[in-house]
Amino acid sequence: MARIRGSVGTSRSFISSVNKWTLQTEERSEQAFQNGALDFYDELAANTPVDTGNLRNSLVAHLNSAGSVSTVTGPGNSSGDSTFRGGAEQSIANIMKAKLGDRISFVYHATYARRLNLGFFGFDSLGRFYNQPGRFWIEKVGARYRSIMRAAATRLKMVMK
């Protein structure tokens, strides 16, 4: 590398500075993505209707469409812990493993989640008639997805200053 008289650095130091900045930017972007996903999970769980708590407990964040649940999230949890902690712990672990470009799916494993969210009008499998209005909490929280992610990025930006 040729040096110009009076210059302080070389092109190598410039390249290493750019590489360092790129690595830091990728780490900050990943952290903002994970924090935003955690905030979205918390918001979705907070807005989930609660009667017995089973529906809220069945919410699990899956990474890259891994559709199976590795721990029991129902009332018969063998560890004796509360069922919400099991789903929440698994979700937090999955979200913290997420990298940029990964897909996080928020799934309710309770069979009645869709009916409660969208409503039901008709007969069930036992011939009983239902006319249940939908609560649409998933759509309401989903509509705020961008603002939740922006808020997480803004919080991270404020910490950096």
C-alpha cells in the first residue's frame, strides 16, 4: 500500500474500521429484531382473553416454522410450574436464538383459539348451535406490529447514545 505524505492512516485501517462498523450494525439490528419480537409476544399475551388462562398459556413463539411444541403447555405440566411460564420460557428462548432473516411464528396451541378470535356461527360436532362473536385481539395487536418494532429500535437507539 502506498502512503501519501501527510496522511495519518492507510487503506487497511479504513477497511478494518468499516468492517468493525458493519459488525456492530449487524449486532444492533439483530438485537432490535429480538427485542421487538419479545415486545410483540408480550403485547399479544397481554391482549389474549383470559378465562382459565389456558389460551394465554398455549401461546408459543416458534423459530422458522418449527411447528411442534417441545414442552407441555397444558394444565398437566409434569414439572409442577405454572403453565404460562413453560410457554413463555420456550418462546423467549426461541426468540433469543433468532438471527436476522429468521422467521418467528406466534402460535396458539389451544384448539379453540381461532373460534374465540374470529367468532363462530353454526353447529359444532355435537350438534349444538353457537353464535359467538369474535374478539379479534390478534388482528388488533398485529395492526400495531410496526409501531412495536419501531419502539424497540428507538429504545435501543437511546441506549446507544
